Amino acid sequence: MPPEAPRGGPREGRLRQRRHRFYVHLLLITVAVLVSYAIPSAWSRLSFLGHVLLTVTLCVELGGVVGWGHRPRHLLDRLYRWLGVACLGAQLIWLLTPGAIRYSGMPLLVLFSLFIGWSLKRLVDCLSREQWVGSRVVAGALAGYLLLGISGGLMLSVVATIDPPGFVASHHGTSLAPPAVSDSQLSRQVWQLDFMNINYFALVSLTTVGYGDILPVSPFSKMASVSLSVAGPLYIAVVMGVLISRLTQQGGSPPPGAPGPPPPPCAGPGGR
């Protein structure tokens, strides 16, 4: 007997393979962005290239065939992609605006929150369509969690520039936000943010650990930290529910595309 065809036909098999590649690529990019925060500060600024790559990857994959499912939604896909492009533009404006213009990051905060929320929703939809929970599906679930943490770090960085001092290191009492400047100083003060510690605080808040070495001090930063602390367990609960349901359904069945059981032996003469 020839090998059993993947469930759902050839098209579903191709979609599944592309989703699995996307899960792995997304995990590699998120891990690379996290690693970039550990290098010296002069080079850690290159981590924003990782944010750009993340946004482009999400727009191309989740806004394309990976996010379609069985019924393409072209209008929503276009809206999703345009929202990603708007996030890239808002991020560039925020990075190139002097720190004296405090509210330049507000469009980025709003647009990026919507984009990441929509991206995670689409990612969970992709995970829910998986028939078999393998290593690549787990990689996709982990990538979504890291994506939430990295995005939270960017949004907390924006909060620190909108409502300084934002976050303070408790052991020496200094702010992680850039120092105040006069309107005549046209330097890129946003670059002076302590991105490593802010992203570290975002990931700590996401896991609801709370070491106490960094404290949110402004009302805006406190509410943003609380929102991130709620989003982390909520994502885990939703994804775990999806994965556990798939594990329960698959039981002892073979994964899609696996060879079927061997044929029964032919009966001999007289039915023996």
C-alpha cells in the first residue's frame, strides 16, 4: 500500500509546511533580537533591525497564505499589512525625533499595540489549525511568547519617552529614560534609552516574576506594566488550551503524512 496522503489534500499539506517554516523562522528572529540586547550598548541599537525584520516577516507570512486558512480574507490581509507598514513608519519617526518632543511615540504605541495583538491572534489561529503537535508547532507557540515580550519591551520604551522618568533602577535610583534636553538640541535622544534593562523588565513583567530591581514610577508606566503582566498569562492559557486540545484529539493516531498501517496478510487457500 502506498503512503497515506497528508490530511486535507496537497494544498493543506503545502500550507502546513509553510506554517512550520514560519514558526521556525519566527523563533530564530525573536531569539536573535533577545541576544542582541546582551551585546555592548553601542551595537545593541542594531536590535531595531530585528524589530523591522520581525514586522516584515509577520506582514508577509501572517498577512499572506499562512494566515488564510480555508477561506482567504483578502481585505483583512491588506488591512493587516498596511497596519504593519504604518508601524514601521511610526517606529522610524519615533527613533529620529529628539527626546524633547515627548509625544512622538504615541502613534507607535497605538499602532504597534494593535498590530501585535492582531498578529498574536493570527498566530493562535494558525496553531489551532494544526492536526499534530510536533517540535515546530511548539516552536511557533514559544516564538509567540517571545514576540509578546519583545513587543512589550518596545512599547515600554515608548512609554518611558512619553512619560519620563518612566522606569527607575532601584539600586541606584536613576531613570532608564534619556535625560531632558532643550529644544535646540537636535540629537537623537531616544537612542539614550536603556533598552537592555527596559526589555529585561518587560520580560520579567511578562512572566509575573517581579525581582524589584527596576520599578515603574509614573502612572503610565505602572499601567503599561500591569497590562503586560496580564497579557503573558493570558497568552499561555490560550495557547496551552489549543495545544492540549490537539494532543487530546491526536491520541495515538499517526501524524499527517505518515505511512498508513501495513495491509493485512492475504488469506491462503480455503480462507486460511
